[in-house]
Amino acid sequence: MAVNQEQYKNISKELIDRKVTLVAVSKTKPPEDILELYELGHRDFGENYVQELVDKYEQLPKDIRWHFIGHLQSNKVKYLAPFVYLVHGVDSFSLLKEINKKGSKAGRVIPVLLQVHIAMEETKFGLDANELGEVLHSSELTDLKHIKINGLMGMASFTEDLTLIRKEFLYLKTLYDQYASLRLENVSFTTLSMGMSSDYKIAVEEGSTMVRIGSLLFGARDYVK
Ligand SMILES: *Cc1c(COP(=O)(O)O)cnc(C)c1O
């Protein structure tokens, strides 16, 4: 299916004016769709599945910035470590250590965001506020020379209740601000990744610096294929 170029132009303009980065979420979409936005100058693309991301990385121009926005399993880190631009969904200290290890092997410092659980659904991943504090204050954290924690990521509840969504984003922004002054060699907050097709406007109003938008740009996804 064709990319909605008109929509892309409108959204990018809206976001550029507010200094918010647009990650175009291309999961399940073919490389041709990605190239269509690439040719309009877009470089930040997000994927949820490791194998799919690696396949697309191999086929597409090397100056694309690949964001991994899914739930990353430790045994798959090695496939992304050589090239991933930003890992959004880190939700445990052990995963952080594994990314550090594979970053070291790849001779890189890998930028990551810690995922915070802000939604009602239990099925969504992420740290709670206490666990986030534990990770960021861990005495072991400074040993991890091959990761860099750039900020936080979260997903609001899947609901029509816009007041609840706003409250969840506000909560995440509050946590973000709480740690924004924390300066370690490998911690320096610059990025708050929140907002998707259905709620990005609210997220931006609540202080998002990076939104992850799929269906508005690429059309609805077909998972059956
Ligand atoms: C799929 C996905 C998105 C994009 O969703 P849309 O509703 O299509 O914009 C954003 N973030 C994450 C983590 C996703 O899995």
C-alpha cells in the first residue's frame, strides 16, 4: 500500500516546529515504502522485530537511523549491536548489561532509552518508578561503558479516554524531569519517546521529544501476512 505523503509532510512540519523527532514506524511494511519516505529526506525508522529490522538494514541505504522499539530479548541483542541507532525499550538491568556486552564486542557505545510502564494494561512492558530509580542509581551502572542512557520511553493505555492518556504522559514527563539533572558518564537525558498515531498530539503537548508513528504514515498494518 502506498505511503501517505501528504500526511507525512504535514506531520513532519508540525513536529519540526516543535523540535520533536519523528520516528516512522515501518514494521510489517515493505522496503519500498521505507524508500518512499527516504526519498523525501526521512532517515529515522522504527521496527519491532529483530529479524525484520536486520533484513531491512541489509537491503536499504546505510544512512538510515534504525530505532528498535519492540521488546528486546537478550539473545537477540547481538544482531542489532553493530548498527542500531537507538534501543527504545530497555526494561531491565540485565538487558542493559547484555547490550553493554555486545556494544563492547561491536566496538560501539549503544544509545538506549529506559521503558517505563505507564499504562493500565499489565501486558505492556516497562519499569515502574521504583525500578527505574534502582537502575539509575545502581552502583554497577558506571561500569557499563558501552551503553548510553539518553532518556525514557513509554506507551499510554489503549483507550479512548484522552484524559487518562494525558495523565499517563504527564506522569512519564514528571519522571523524566526528575532524572534530567542526573549526569553520569553514561547517563544524560535528551530524549523522551512518547506518542503514537492515535495520541502523539497529546504526547507532544505533554513534553515528548520523539514520537513513533506508523499507521498514519504507512496505513493500517496487516499482521496476517
Ligand atoms: C507499532 C508501534 C508504534 C506505532 O504505532 P501506530 O499506532 O501505527 O502509530 C509505536 N510504538 C511502538 C512501541 C509500537 O510497537
